[in-house]
Amino acid sequence: MSVTDASASAKRWRFREPSALGGFWPSFSFVVLYLSIIVLIPLAALALRPWELGLEGVWRVVSSERTVAALKLSFGAAAIAASVNAVFGTIVAWALVRYEFPGKRVIDALVDLPFALPTAVAGIALASIYAPNGLIGAAFAPHDIRIAYTPVGVMVALVFIGFPFVVRAVQPVLADLDRDVEEAAATLGASRWRTISQVIWPAIAPAILTGFALAFARAVGEYGSVIFIAGNIPMVSEIAPLLIVIKLEEFDYAGAAAIGLAMLCVSFVMLFLLNGAHALMTRRGAA
Amino acid sequence: MSDKTPASPTRDPPWLKWTLIGVALFYVLVVLMAPLLAVFIEALRKGEAAFFAAFQEPAAFSAIQLTLLVTAIAVPLNTVFGLAAAWAITKFDFFGKSFLTTLIDLPLSVSPVISGLVYVLLYSIHGWFGPFFIDRGIEIIFAVPGIVLATTLVTFPYVARELIPLMQQQGTDEEAAAATLGAGPWRTFFLVTLPNVKWALTFGVLLCTARAMGEFGAVSVVSGHIRGLTSTMPLHVEILYNEYNFVAAFAIASLLALFALVTLGVKAVLESRFEAELAAAERT
């Protein structure tokens, strides 16, 4: 035992650990080749092509009033929509795990609808409901509240698209949560509220944050479900992905790539911060 | 002393329970059910005849054909990729493994529009490789190959993501035993690994297919929207909608929605039947 340990620690660096199984090189090289064609080379183009405009040119595209307004809308509406889903998604997860009620299985299956329904289909359906003469839009229209063709419409679409993430992140954690711990807390005299805030909340909070981050990331880049309901008014309800499409239609490829690159950079910074917050929360939960 | 049993300390009072269920149901109703119902209501608004007329149009027919063609290419490619990636990542230890795993998840957090854009940057007439292919008479952007590429990029994580957690959990013991008994890699794969992951594989292929048929953003950027030629079903829905041909748009949309509902049904059945074999707990 000690002999192998010593030799293991002294061993040279190896690309891969030895294994009795075959098929590593064929599968590995296929995966690398495939990823290169499908992801890596295309992403390299995205990272390099904006600079055809020069540093100053990239900055001019990214800092133009219209781009800034679109980026603000995309990230702002995504953050609000993900927050709405964090609250209601947690309630839905709680109801699905803790309670029995008629139609529960159907609701549970339906949660994934935004994953399965093509975004263009969701987009035209939402536009028809929230238009001033639509099912829900008509209820708001007499009060002079317009949803479709305003930034609120963008948010409504992003709430739909982000629905499953928080529910699916919280559900398994709640289901795994031992009832014994809650019972122990109650036996020791904790009120229900104290049990919830000090036993249940620390356990599910990291999962809620994970769901929030996934819903946010998805919503920032969403296109199909938004463009029909947004009205796409420049500076008001025009999202960043649409601006990329517009640049492409004008054959301004470098400009389109610059906005795409800016979106990716902001997304990565935000996901990085959210991951940091998540690590902090789980560490505190464990302590 | 009262002989009533005290309420369980971990059970919520009925008023709270029903309030929360009410809020949850209302939210699901408004956010999920309303758009789903709207698709079918709008599709049938002008009666059955108008509904079926939408499918008789040659452009609708060619859109359905193109969607099936693209799906039939992208899904098998991504299935082979998913199996190869899961085999390399879960059965071996190598340098850069976690980087590779992260890379596989990447398309899930990239805007579909960007997924389409990257191929335009490469293969359009002003792209890096575009002139090379166009000189040889191969059109990629604004043609079917571009649609296939964009769909493949958007949908490639699904199979791999279902397989990797499960195969990680299963370890390499069974494969090592097969190898010791003299089975070659292919035999080990087909007789040992594949049967162990068949339901997760089915599940992944199902999700991949659903996404491939419905992809809109990425495909819209590379397709050029040539009616009857490079229009997939979701793009055809957009064209009809923008032409104010609402009944036809919703009719085609209802076909896609129906397929989404079937997907959800099959998914629910698979999940409840084969929970253990899907490593559901590992999935996030």
C-alpha cells in the first residue's frame, strides 16, 4: 500500500490515467474534433471579428445610445423576470413537494412546457393574449395599462421562458430535506416560522439562487418568445439579440459580433458573481 | 385536558396550505396554461376548414419537410457525440476533463441569436471560410447546411447532459469486468454500457428532438427566410404571423405545441417509471 502511494506521488505528469478500458482515443478525438467545428472555431470568430473595427470602433458600437438601451432592457427585464420566478417558483415547488391536491401530476409535467414549446409558438401566443384586445390584455386596457408592445411585455415573455428553472432547482432539495430535522426543531420549541427561517430556508436558498441564475442566463439571450410581444421600438422595447439581427440584416457583421461579444462578457461576469454568492451561501449553510 | 390530538408541528395550517396551492395554481394557469390554450383557440377561431387549409399550402408542406430533414441530421449527430463524450468523460481520467464538461454546457447559456451569428461570421460571403465554399458552389448560409449547423450547435448538450451524470454514478466496474473477460471496447459498449443507459439515452434524444424541431433564434439568423426553401416550421409560423395570416400561423403552431405536449407526456412517464435509471437526483 505504502509503496504504491509513494510511487503515485512521485509519478510523472500524465495526460491520462491508465485504464483497463479501450476506446479512449477514438472517442476523445471525435469529441474534440466535433467541439472544434461546432463550438470552438465559431466562438473564436465571435471573439476576433469585432476588432476589425478597431478598439475605438468596437467601443463606438457598444456604447452607442441604442445598444446601451437594448443591453439595459435585456439584462434588466431578465433580472426582474428571474426574481418573479424565484418567488413564485419556490411556492410552486413547495406546493408540489409538500401538498396533495387534484391535478398535481399534470401541473408537475406542465412545468417543463417552456423547455418543450418552440419559442416562436410561445411568442405569438403571448402576443395574442396580452395585446389590448387579447384575453388578458383586454382586462388591463380600460385602465390604460398596456402590456404587449412595451417593456412590460418583454418581461412577461421572460417570465414564461424562465418558469421551469427555479421550480426544478428547488424541488429535489425540498424533497430530500429530512422531515426529522423539522420535527426536531419543533420538538425543541421552535415556532413554525423559526423552523422555516432557520432550518428550511438555509437549505433551499442556494437552490433558489441556482434557479435564478439559470433563468437569468436563459432570459438575457432569449429571442423568439420576446420579439412578437415586444413591439421592438428602438430605445424602448428593443432587446439586444434583436439588435444583433438588425446589424446582420444591414451586413454590419463586425458590429453584430461586437454586440454579441459584449453580451457574452456581461453574462459571464454576472454568472461568475452569482456562482460566488452561491459558494458563500452553501459554505455558510454547512457551517 | 383536551383529547384532540395536537396538530403536527411540521404540518402547515390548512388556510396556509390552500393559500399556497391557490397561488401556485393561479401562477401556473396565467403563465403556462393561458399561452398554451391560446394557441389552440386562435388556430380554430375560424373553424376547422381554415385550420386544415393552412396545411394544404405548399410552403407549409415544405417547411414541415425541412424541419424533419434538419432534425433527422442534427439529432443522430448529437446522439453519437453525446455517447462519445459521455464515454470519454465518465470512463477515463484525463487532463482538461472539467474544461470539456463546461464546454458541453456552454450553448445553454449563449443566446440562440449568437449561436446563429457565429456561423454567419464564418461561412457567409464576408466570413472567414465563406468564400472558399462559395467558390466551390457550396452555399452554407441562407441554405440548408447553415440551418443544420445552427440547430446542431443549439441542441448538442442535451444527450450528453443526460448520460454524463448517470454514467459517472455507474462507474467503470462492469466495463472493467467485461474487458478482463476479453471483450473488446465495442462489445463492452454495446453489451454492457448501452443497456445500462438506454432510458437516459431515450430521454436525452427526446429532449434534443424537441429542441431541434422548435429552434427559432439561431435558425432565423442563418436561414435568410426564403419561403418554401429555407423556412422551417417555426420560421414559417413567423412569416405567416407577420403577414397577419393569424389562423394559419396558429394552425402550424398548434402542430408544434401538440408535439411539445407529447414530449412532456413521454417525459413524465419515463421519469416516473425509470427514476433510478435516469439518475434524476443527480440532475440539476
